[in-house]
Amino acid sequence: QVQLVESGGGLVQAGGSLRLSCAASRSIFSFVAMGWYRQAPGKQRELVATIISGGITNYADSVKGRFTIYRDNAKNTVYLQMNSLKPEDTAVYYCNARDAITTRPSWGQGTQVTVSS
């Protein structure tokens, strides 16, 4: 079973930036896709961004042009660079990885991002 450890969350003013990191306990080549999801209080968990094994990325409309997902294969880490943050980006952000063989998803413990107005 893979362990995913997120870091980089915190409190930032609107317009600011944060970079989230998700370190996997094994090679990220073993995943068909990795991504970031978020869940705000009282709302369902939603997709933020994904990156598949071929390097193709996908973003929620609400973050396009502001967020960038990328990976460092040598460090088995996926990042989410978040710029021009808005109060509505406030949520717990979760890392997700889908196993390339079983397709079973794994989740990190989550990291809180709070954007003040």
C-alpha cells in the first residue's frame, strides 16, 4: 500500500501563492494518474488537477491559468503550484494516486489551505 504525504498548506492572503507537495512512498511510475482534490466545509470533494503517466494535465475550470500540477520523478513527488489564490480556494487539499495495475486509488491525509480576503 502506498503512502502519500502532503505538505505546503497554510494561511495566505488573497492574491498570494502556495506550493503543495505530495511525496509517494514508491515510484510514481507505478501510478497511472496522480492528482489533487479539495474539500471545503459543507461541500463535496472536488477535482482540482490531475497528471497522467504520459504527462498530460487536466484542471478544474475554476483553477485554470492559476494552478499548475507537475511532478519530479526522481523525488517521487507531485506538486501543485497555486498562484493568484482566492478566498474560495480555501479547503483541505488531498493528494490522490491511482495504481497502474489495480487502478485502486490511494489518498493522503490532507493539508489545509486558507486564503484570507
